[in-house]
Amino acid sequence: MKNRKVSKAVIRRLPRYYRELGLLKQKKIERISSGDLAERLGLNPSQVRQDLNCFGGFGQQGYGYQVSSLHKELASILGLTRTYRAIIAGAGNIGQALCKYEGFLELGFETLALFDIDKSLVGKLVCEKPVMHIDKMSDFILSNNVDIGIIAARRRAAQPIADIMVKSGIRAIWNFVPADITVPVPLENVHLSDSLLVLTYQLASANEQEQDKA
């Protein structure tokens, strides 16, 4: 990998490249040009080349990219050459849905347990994983070498839970609570309603354009 600072925009496009190359592998496609890859992803060829050049010269002029090789390189860049151990704080609808999603395991993310304060949930199994009381979360993290903490709890609990996770050794946090939290480790805030609001904006904008044409 080249020793240069990579923008967040480039980093956020890497999973798209990885996913598309995986689909190409499944279709037994051996190579692809930057133009074809860009078209599949709704980008332009120069953008694809610039993004991938941030990490090394993967393509050959006149040949394009070797699909299997580039897919493997991106897996390494994205850190998918090892298994990550995760826990979920919050065993409600979102927490359970995340636990049950098989795609995470295919990428190497193993959910070890869920944590909650709801007595009706504590002691039960979700996707064959135990739901434990939140008071036991810190000790569990310390004794199981957990890498990633996933937060799907109530809004007011998000920051305190994140603080406990970090103090207990969590190395990264994936937050699904509609509240931005602050931690000294890698953090991704996923606000599901934000995407929905983008859609409603687009619908409202389209409606205005239709009314202007009427």
C-alpha cells in the first residue's frame, strides 16, 4: 500500500469495489477495465483509477484489472483477512436483526453475545447467542478479546455504553443509535432515519419539479 493519506470518500467507495468484484468472481469474469467497472458502479473511469492508485498499481494499460487478484488485494486493504469478534449492546429489534444477518459472518465478523437490561430478554438466545445483562458487558469484553462493539440501545444510553466499551478494550464502535457519540477509537454512526430523510427530500424535490412543469 502506498504511504499516503486516503480520503474518507475513497475509503467509503472501497466496499463498493470489493462487493462488485465479488459478484464478477461469481460470474467467472476474469478481468475488467476501469471503464466497465466504473459503469457498473455509476462512477467515471478516472475516478476508479485514482481511487485504486491510492493503494498501488493494480491495473495494466490495455488489459484492465485481474478480478480475482484485485478482489483479494481489496480484502487485505479492508482488513478482511482475519476474523473480528463483536458484541451487540441492545437486544431489541435492530440488535436482533444485526445478529441474525448472515452476511456479517461471511465477511469474518462473529457476534459473540448481546447485552440488555430488559428482564424479558436477558437469559434468552438470539441467533444462538446469549443475551446477557449489560452489567456483565465489561467483564465479557475483557475476557473474550472483543474487537468491535455494536450499539443498538436507547438514545440516552449510547454514550455511557460507548464509554464502557472503550474502557474495557473495544477497538472500534458501530453505532446504530440516532445520537452522535464521541470516542477515541474508530467510530461509524449509522443513523437509519438519515437515509430515509434523503429519500423524502428527493421525493419532495421531484414533486416540486413536476408542479413547476404543470
